[in-house]
Amino acid sequence: MPLPDFADLPIDGSRPPGSSWGVWGEDDRLGCLNLLTPQRVTAGAACVRKGAVFPLNLELHLPDPPLFGRPAFEHRVSDLGGIGHDEELHGWNTQGSSQWDGFRHISHPAHGFYNGIADADHGIDHWARKGIAGRAVLADVGRWRQTAGRPLQPGTSDAIEPSDITMTLAAQGSPVEEGDVLLVRTGWLSWYRSLDEDARQALASAPLQACGLRPGTATIELLWNLHVAALALDNPAVEVWPPGAGLSNGEDAAVLRADPARMHEVFAHFALLGLIGLPLGEMWDLDALAADCAEDGVYTCLLTSAPLHLRGGVASPPNALAIK
């Protein structure tokens, strides 16, 4: 059965406005990952032509220092009586580096967690049991904005419009199919890697500013109507940071924040995770993949990802590979 357009959500009046609740059943915990059918896995496998493999996890210790006030973890290696080693990570935050945001991470202020399910029942172990594999499309917005004469400013609250995504895909000749994973490169990680130690320290200690998707209904509508299975970017928060910095048309962030039903217009996570059930990837390392796509003009690949099988888990490193 065809998926409803965003304008036709919700599927009945008992569910929150603009939500996909019930589209995949009352007890669904996968959201848009339901679109990763065997046919989409086969479509992804058909993208493998030259055997090039691109790991998409950032080094686990980066960013260093961690952003958003998160602590740095400690890596302890213990000796096994001279015959080998064990190791432990102390103070490790699953969202300190490349990550999936699980549905337990953010709820909608007025409506709760995705599909009306209690947070403790939304562990990322549900995603782990399914596994994530399928066709992915890269939208290299950073490269396209550069050629269009509007280069993104990664260290500022530079908002990416929905039209930036659609125009990038059109310029690349890479249409999105239902059930694809959409990868969006902003160039934030390239910029971060260019910073020296002092600049990285300053970035972590000051209020963060970063480029990203503009919050609001237009962005949410585009992503739903593309019917992608998941979304991942190379920036810290998917959307522009801080929340509210990307508002346009004279909208007042304070007014929107005062209305729980409209707070997703300031912070899109509330709707993307809580209402339409779209898994979000942050700080994915897309630079090498993007360089290869620019060289051969092919922006599709097989994507695999194995989230942590952690009962009740809030988030996970993606453990993701792109294969062309």
C-alpha cells in the first residue's frame, strides 16, 4: 500500500498532527526503518560495482574535546598475565562521536515518544535485531553550495534549506527512491579536521554554532515525502545549531518554545524522531565517500549498519560501511 503524503498525516484523527503513528502498526518501534525491505537490500547490493569500501565511523575519540559538555571517556587496557589484554571504556557516551539517535533519545514535548510507546520500550536493540542494510544516496550539499557560490559556513548557524537538498540531488543526477538511506554531507567534519588544538578546545567550551538543516515543517515534509528509511549527516546535530537559530520568515523562537505542540518548529528532532519515526545519524564521516562520488559521478551505494544490541539503548555508534 502506498505511503501517505505528509499532507495526509496522521492516518486518523486520534493521532498527533503530522505524525506517522500507526502507519506500521500500533506496536511499531522501527519507524521508517520498516522501508528497508529485502527488495531495498537487493537494490543496495546492485550498487556494488567496483568493491570500494568506505567506513563511515569517525575515530571514536573525536571530537576532542567532546561537544555539548559530554565527558571524554577513558580507555583502560588491562594485562592478562602476559598473554594478552582486556579493555574497558569508562565514562563512554554513545553519542560522543558518530552515532545513531534512537527513538528513546528525544520525545515530542506535547505527544511523547514515537508511536505513543513508553521510552523504556524504545531501546535501540529493536533496530539491532532488524539490522540496517539497503541502498543509500549521498547528497553532497557542501560541495554543491560551493559550486553555486553560496559556500556553507560550518562553524556558524548556516541553515540548509530543503531546496538545497533537492537541488543537490538534481545536480548530481541521483534521485532518491522509497526506502533509501539519505546521507547529507555538509563539510562540517572537513572543517573540524582543519582546526588546531586550541580552536577545538574553544569550540567545545563556547556555545556551539554549527551548520545544519533548517528546522520547520518544510524540512520535515520533504524528508517524509522522500520516504527515506533513515537520514545521516556529518555535522553535530543534523539540524542547525543552536535550536532556533535557523528560523526564518520572522518566526519568534520564544513564541514557538512556549507552545509544546509547535516546539518541533524550533528543534526538528522532536518531529523527526518523535512524530515521523525517522532515525537520525550524526557526525558520520562522509568525506572519503563524497570524494569518490565526485570523482566517478556515482552517488549511490550499499549501506550497512549494525547498531549496538543494547537492551533499552538510547543511541549507538553506527558501525556503518558504504560499498560501491
